[in-house]
Amino acid sequence: MDTDRADQTRSCEGEPLDTSTTGVEHRAVPASADRLPALRCVLADWATRVGLSADSVEALGLASYEAMANVVEHAYTDGEGELDLTAVLLPAENRVRVTVSDRGAWTTPPAQSDVRKGRGLPLIHHLAEEAEVIAVADGTMVRMWWSIPAAG
């Protein structure tokens, strides 16, 4: 990402923060747990700028973090891989869409013997106004939507 642009500042633990409202795009990010907090921060900053309510900003941040954490934990059997994170403003629909995708192999989640695991996808579906998980030939994509409150 070009860090010399005038509309960017450094924030969120060193991740470039584009101050436009067009969207957020981070491609080929190493799927590592230590990268996720900064990406969550970038998303929250952007969601605030486009006008999501405080509750929706919090829900978007948590659901997106959970989707990225699922990539880190489940997408790559060898532990090495990348994730893509995009967030776009959909003005015609008056909402935003966040997409987290990977190029790992989809596996059907096993029955959980550990009660602390297996809550990510239900949490994502609960926090997003709409969410879908799509297993494709070259990975998995999680798409989530939130509405922007009407100005008034």
C-alpha cells in the first residue's frame, strides 16, 4: 500500500489507515493472530467514518475479527497462509459489506469436544445483520453486512 498518499495516516498499531470512506482493502495479509488487532482497528475507524452507529461499529469489529481468527486457526493445515480483508460502502443499499477470505482448504467442522471452540460462525451470524459463508474451490469467503442509519 502506498504510504505516501496525502489521505493516509499511521494508526492502528502501524497499519496504514486510509482516511477515505470508499473502503478498506488489505490483500495477502499473513494469517497470523498478531496482525488481527490492527486490522480490526482499521475497520472500526473506517466504519465510524462512514456513519455506522457505535453498536454497529463494535459488532462489525468483533464479527470481522472472528472471521479473520477463523482463517488463522482453520484455513491452513501447515499454519502458513494469507487472508484478504475488504470493506466497501454500498451507497445504493445504504449499508456496508465486509469480506474476509482465504485460500485454504475448507473442512467440515468436527463435533466440538472443547466447549470453548466452535462459536465463531454463530457469533458472526448473530453480530452481522446478514452474513454468509461460501466455500469455494480455492478457499473460503465470509461476507457480512451492516446498515448505515438514516441521517436525521
